[in-house]
Amino acid sequence: MQTIPINTYNSPTVILELIYRLKVKDVMTRSLISVNLGATMRQVQHLMRSNSITGVPVVMQKRLLGIVSMDDIIQALDNGYIEDDVEKHMTRNLIVLEDDMPVSFAISYFDRYRYHRFPVLNKEKELVGMVTTRDISTRLLWEINHEIENIERMNQSTRTKNGLSNEVQTFSILKHDFENAGFASTEIKKKLKQGNAFPRTIRRAAIASYELEMNIVVHSNGGEIIAEFGPESITITSQDSGPGIPDVEKAMEQGYSTANEWIRSLGFGAGMGLPNVKSVSDEFSITSSPAGTIVVSTIYFADQEKSHMTNPHLPDVQNVAKELA
């Protein structure tokens, strides 16, 4: 299975922006080849051969009932039941994505489950697409090529100074609002780019803001992200309304998580959120009680960053583009 050479810690800033901004519906294949319950395994075999595909969903009135994979067909041929109805041998225990999930969810699914494809459902639980690693890589490559062009144009001009002034932005974050997850982080990155911040600053702020935002979505009863921009630094504060972290010291250990099975099934709860935030922060603090948790991350615009007159991540972007191609 093709892997996706991306993670949310040390990938170039442009890649982080893409996987946080793009939704599954932006990368999935919408032209579906499917069968109904009356189809035979032999018919599915012919569909796979004629369309060069390795999986066919079984659907009734837009509802996904199962999937027949190439492995299922091989088993049917080997064991002599290739003429049986798909209903007898299709895979029913399915793991699906929703079309409004961020692409980061899909990437985590492929890493977690090692499948070749995932069905995509809409809010009405109708099958609307399929997504593979190739679908994601193809869309990212297309987006990266355009971004490289933009970066090259930007590098033709010289950055003279940080254009950020004192400003505060506040974002309300709702519990389990996965559809809008990443909005605050995207807006914070947008503001930093508009202020002519350097890529390393944007990268660090992207990690801190996204991890804090997702912590509120996944673990809390809701809260807000507050971004304080200044000429020398950005401070990102996460505050929620509970239920609090029972053991803050334990929560700061890599791999420790209190996420339930449902959250883990979505690809979250790996226990890396708070450690990631601390690792990219120049100043970091956390306090927690049953009334809520407050995390403060401050990132300074280091002097050495201001000496880079070109985008230092352009080679990284080009390398990722080569890997995706």
C-alpha cells in the first residue's frame, strides 16, 4: 500500500495548511462503481477487471451494506464459490469516513488501519465516495505545485520586517464539532502570513493552535482559542469549561491519553497533543481543574528567523512533491 509522507509535526508549513484545510470530500473519488445485493461474486470480478479497481461497494438505495475486495474474489475463486451472491461473502464490518472530516482524519485512518481504501458517507449516511492514498496524494500534489509557484513568486521580493501589530482574535470551539475542526488554526496561520511572519513561526503556531483546538473538540465540553498577535510574539491560549485533566503531569507524557474508543476510532487520542504544543512553544503553561483547563503557548519571532530572506521550506515542499508524484 502506498504511504503518505506526511505528519503533523515536522512536515512543511504548506503541507500542514493543506491537510488541515482540505476535507475528505475535496479528495475522494465521486464516480463510484457499485453493485446491489443481487450481484454475484463473478460479476464483481468482471467489474474489477474491466475498471482496474480492487474494491466494489455493495449498495441499496445509496446505503452502504458492504464491500467486496480483491482478496474476497481470490478467496471465492480458490474455494469454488465465485458464482455465489455477494451478500454471502462481502465484508460487513466497515470503517468509514465522513465527507466533512479533515483530510488529516483520512491520513490517520490509513496509518491506523492499513487498508487500501475507505468508503465516504455524507450526513445522511449515504455513500458518496471512496478515498485511497492515491486520491489524497494526487490532490496534495496538485495543491503543492500551485503553492510552489506562489512561494517562488514571493521569494522574488525581500522581506523587510515583521508586519504584525497588536491584535487579539477569539474563536469559539464546540465539543465534538469535527466538521469545523481546524478553522481557528487556519485563521491564525492566515493572519501570520498576512503579517509577513516567517515559515518556522507559522509552522510552530500551526502545530500549537491545531493541537489545542483539537483537544477542546475531542476532550472538553467546549471552550475557546484566543490568539494574541504582537510585533515580537504570538500567544495562543486554550481555555475550556471542563471536565478538566485528572493528572496534568501524566497528560504531558507522550502517548498518555484518556480518549475513549470512539475518539480513538476517529484517529485521535494518541496522547501527543499537549507534548507537541510544549515542544513548539518558547513559553508554555497549563492549569486544570474540574471547572476547566487553560493552556498558554507563546512563540517568539526569533531574530535568526528574520535573517532568512527566502522561504527555507521551499526545498522541503519540493521534496514532498517528488515523494507524492
